[in-house]
Amino acid sequence: MTNLPGGLDGGLDEPEELQPAEGSLRLVGDDDAYDVAAWEAATAAVLRKARRLGDDAPDTDVWDVLTRATLDGIRVPPIGQPADLEDLTTSGRPQRAGAWDVRTILVGDDAAEVNDAALVDLDNGATSLHLDVERGTDLAVALRGVLLDLAPVTLDRPAEEQSVELARLLEESAGDPHPGSNLSADPATALTFGEGHADGARTVADSFVDTVGRAQALGVLGAVVDGTALHERGASDAQELGWTMAVGVHYLRLLTGAGFSVDDAAGLVEFRYAATDEQFPTIAKLRAARRLWARVLEASGAGDVPQRQHVVTSRAMMTKQDPWVNMLRATVAAFAAGAGGADAITVVPFDARLGRPDALGRRIARNTSSLLIEESHVAVVADPAGGAYAVERLTDELAVAGWAELGRIESDGGFGEQAAAGVKARVAEVRAARDAGIADRSRPLTGVSEFPNLAEALPEREPWSGHGVQPYAAPYEEMRATPPDRPVFLATMGSIAAHTARATFASNLFAAGGVAVEVAGATSDTAAVLEAYAGQPVVCLAGTDAAYAEWGADLVAALRAAGASYVVLAGKPGEKTLTDVDDSCAVGVDALGFLGRIREELSR
């Protein structure tokens, strides 16, 4: 019998005869050895069936079909190969051991409410606090009852007086403050984006050195290199990396010029990065960041000072519409941050775009990390992505691209107005490329540009204005905020089975722009469609190519005679379908441009 916990006997004997002999278990058979050519052949067969690869195209073309490029121009193949580890130019792995710091974000201007939320978070899984509060908020009240020797506190883009107030609270705390607290001086963000700019006669640089010096005396961190500030304005991963390296170098220069050693200066700085729902690029970005900073410190003559990483799930990727999907986005981002070696992770609550997050939003945010740590055991293994062919290659190429961006900034004179202007111009180019993908839905936004729900009832939250975030979904959200008064008539042709694919495509497309549809339903001819038509100015035909060719022209003429002023074809117009239409929609259409035209017609 098996001994149970507590010394009790019971249970069943282990079936030792079913256990394979050591070394005899084989997961791959003699006939299971495949080379790259075999994978290419199998993959090509699937792509030809899906009409994504021509019948005469060689199997090797599968790489071009399935390889995608990041906004930095880095090609990401569909699978990794041992050859990806050849000719790498960087090295280094994250070394975080065990769970990351679960750092919850608290926003608002009512210190008492912030305090209530802080204590609830700390009692329910949070291990540190990140305060994003208005100037003038009484931090003593906001942090009342918080054990500052146990729970680190950081600030989000603070004004100088907020850093000074936090320093005073740490000085007055009963025990030594937790070394993970950060006075969070961030002059680079203040100067570049005008957030938290210091007032008074002293320069931002002067206040920065004083704040970091005070932090050193307290035994806490003093400065933040905030990559999220650039990310939230549209930057690519490599641009965020290059920017943070340039700002980090700038801070080292300021601090060593004021008498700090390089090692001390580096040890007082924490880096803040954004994690998105693009899992592998996020993992690679965080791994690349450590390699880049290690190279900066090596060139600066510093010792082995590890980079401290505070990772915040992307605010820019969050949506107002269908905010529940933000839980999925944040979970993927938090997983990637944990796998990438982040020391502290802040999950932005799913309802942050709607206003000030409530108790439910904060609870789900902190529980995201708790589940990843305690149930999924993501933190048990250090650098779980290390050694993976594709991740190592992506890490290396991102590090190289980030170093090149640092070189461009340094060639402009290092951190300053001229370099910042160049950075903003390059970010604008990347943002335009991303926006183009969002417009044609090659970069889909679930719940917004794809699968929108016009009938959804959004949860209500108290108003709260965030930082200068440029949300990816903003163009669609602006349309959804002002829906047109009239719907589009969806002239469905044929049976439901015949028209449902294009009708669903068109309905979802219209809904992405806040446009409702009224559907004719199953029809057999022009008369049946006209019977359902109620005089809507914009009409969209949805049917098969065969139906278009057979009776589409007659239907268009009849609809125009009945009052339709703008006729849209779901599909591509041509000799095999229809040509007498005003517009069309198909996969790859510029959805924003199309929806703008439809809304204009509906407003006439």
C-alpha cells in the first residue's frame, strides 16, 4: 500500500510493470526523421489547397509566403531552424530567478480612493505599487498603511515635487525603505514630451541629479528610462530599444558628471518597457534590451550591473470597444514579459481606456500575474525562450536594429532637441506603416476592426485622462462614437448558404465603422430583394459571383430606380461579376477609406 501524507496507509500500489525501462522510451520512430524539404512539401500542399501558392510554384516558395516582416523590417520566418543560431552577433540571457514583482497601477486624483485601492491590491497578490496620480495628490494619504519597507513604490512620469514627496515619505518610514522603490526622476520624457516637466528656476537636469542623489542616500532607485513614452506614440520595438539606450547613456553622463561612479549611476536606474500582444517580439525585445545595456556599460567601463526592467502592458494596444478582449491582450503581453525576464510587471486593467479602472479591472489585472506565476509556473524557469532558434535570431536582429537606432541618435549629437526631432520623424514613419495595416485590416484589431458588436453595452467608468497615448484603434473608435442615423441595406442574393460568407464579411466591415445594416434575407430574384428594400440610400449587394453575373445588373438597375444613390458590391467588380457599381469591398480593402465614403453617403 502507498503511504499517504500524515503517515496514513491507503491508495493503490504504483503499477511498476507499466513503467518503461530507463532509456527505452522513444518519442521518434525510425520513419519519423524529416528534413526541411519534407516540411516544405507538406506546407506547400496546404498552401496550394488554400490558394495561397500557385500549382506551378516551387515548394521553397512557402518561406516567402509565410514569412512576415516586423515594423523594423526584420523578417520573421514561420519556423526556426538550427541555422538561425549561426552568425549571431550578440549574446546574453535574462537572469531573474523566481517570480516577478507584481506591480499594480493606481490612477486618480482622490488620495483616499487611491489608498483604498492600494491596500486592497496589496492584500490580494500585488507586491508593489505604481502610482499614476495627478499633481497635488497627497501621497501621504495615498500610501497610508502601506509598509514601505516591504512594498516598493514607483511613480509614473512624476513632476519633481512628487518625487520629493515620495522621498520624504521613505525617509520618515519606520524601517529602511524597500530597495525596489523608485523616486522615478525622468527628465528625458519631461523634456521630449512635456510630461511632468519641472517648474521653477532650476533646470530639469539639476533636479534630476538632486533626486537621484537623494535616492542613493535612501538606498532606493532614483531614475526611470521610460521606453513606454515613445511606444505610446507609435514607436517600433527597435526604436524603443534605441531610444532607451540613448536616454540611459544621457543619464549616465549627467550622473557621472555630477560625481557618481558609473556603477553607482547604472545601479540607480530602472528601465520601463512596453509589452504587447505580439508575444515573440516582446520576449525578444526584453532579451535584446539587456544585451544592449550590457554593451553600453561595457563601453562605459562599468562592472556587471544588471539592467532592471519594469514592463507595462501596452496602453496603445488597448481598445474602448469590446474591452473584454483587452484581458486576452494583456495576458499574452504579461506572459511575454515574464518569459522575457522582466523584474516587475504592471498589467494595465482591461477597462483603462474607458476611464478610471474599477475594482474588477484592478482585480483581473493583478490576478493575471498571479495565475501566470502560481498556476502556469511561468516564472519557475529562467529565460524559458532561451535557445529557441527563432527567438534567438529575433533577439539578435532586434538588438542590432536597436544599436543602429542608438547610433543615429548619437550621430545627431546624443539626447537633445535635434536627436529628439529625428526620433519623432522616424516614429511617425513607423506609425504611418502601422496605421496602413490597421486601415486595411492586415493588422486586425479583434472587437474593433474585426468582429465588432454594434449592440454591445460598454461598462461605465469614472472619467480619467491618460497620457499622450495614440491608441491603435482610435480611427475606428472615432467612427463608432458617432454612428450614422441611417443603415446600409444589405441586398443579399440567393439562399442564406449562398450569400452568408460575403454578407457576414460586409456586415462586419460596416460595423467596424459604426454602420448598421438591414438585411434582405433569403431571396430568389430581383422582385424578392425589392420587396425587402425600404429606400435606404446606400445598398450593398452580397451574393456569389454566379448570382452577380446572372441577375446582378438587373438588380442594380432596379435598386437605383427605387431610390438607391450609392451601390456597393461585396467582392471585386469585373466582367465575371458586375461593373455598374459605385464602390466595392473585399479582403485587403482600405477599410477606413471605404467606411469614410459610406458614412459620407449616409450623411447626405
